Amino acid sequence: MVVGVNIRQLNKSLEMKIKKCIALLGEEYMSLNFTIYFYETREKLQRECDNKPDLKREHYEQILNGEIETAGLTICEEGKIKIFLFLFQDLKRNPTEIINLIGNLYHEIRHAWQFENNLFQDEKEIITIDGDLESYLSLPSEKDAYRFQDEKMKKHGEEILRIFGFQLKIDYRLADEISNIIYS
């Protein structure tokens, strides 16, 4: 048994599906020493912010009230990935939401991989992406994570949907505002 990615705060059915999606990335990503925390409600994240924060207040503000939705983030030094399920309305019936969730998860797992492989360690941090999306997307770590997300979702998108019970063809694409910057 490999010590690696753990999942916390998630119902067992969704946890099993997400573990299968992570397994598609291979052993190198499954064995990362990170824990993934899922937030099903805004209130849960707000309680964390008020009582036991592990992020800067600006991060919580961006997630809870930002113009640009932040569906996940990685706290490398603490070995944590946080995924904000409350931004996804219908994971049971909407395949687009599933693709967006797993794409975001893959993006954050890539950041964990970058950290464990000592990549982009000296990069500046951008806390608030509202009004500064281009600077955020221009960071080498973000370009790498978005390219990884794009590549893996194109490769595994249909299998991900099968894991969630859908038999659909997909043509995965990052949003144009992201693609235009990360592939420039």
C-alpha cells in the first residue's frame, strides 16, 4: 500500500469516484503526500476562516466573495489541497460540472506534484486574482498546472464521465481567456 493522497470530508460514494479519477494520473500522482479537503458549503469555509484559518484572509475573501471563482487551492507547506464543492451545483446530473470539478482537482494535484518535485519554489504569490487574472495565469506554475489539466482532461475526460455514470463524448477545452494566456 502506497502512502499518498488522502481524502477528507467527503461522502464515500463521491470519494470512491474521485479516487478512481486520481488513479488515472498514475502512481506518481497517487503517491503524493497531500490530503484533499472538500468543502460542501460556504458556511463550512466561513467557519474555518473565523475559527481556525490556515489561509490569509485575502484568500478566504477571494474564494467566498471574489468576482473570479476559485474552485480549489493548494497549501504546499501544509500538504493540503482544498476543493470548494459549493461552487458546483449538480454533480449528480450535470456532466459539465463533473468535468470542471475533476479538471480543477487535476490542476491542484499538479501544484502538489510541483511542490514535491521542488519546481517553481521562488515564484511570487498572487493572493487575489480579481483584476489580476493575466498576472496569475502568466506565472510559470500556473501555466504548467493549466497545461497539465488540459492534457489530462483531453486524455481522460470520457473515462472520468464513465466513472460518474455517463456515456458521453467530450471535447474538453480550457476557457479561452485561460488558453490565450497559457499557450502564448
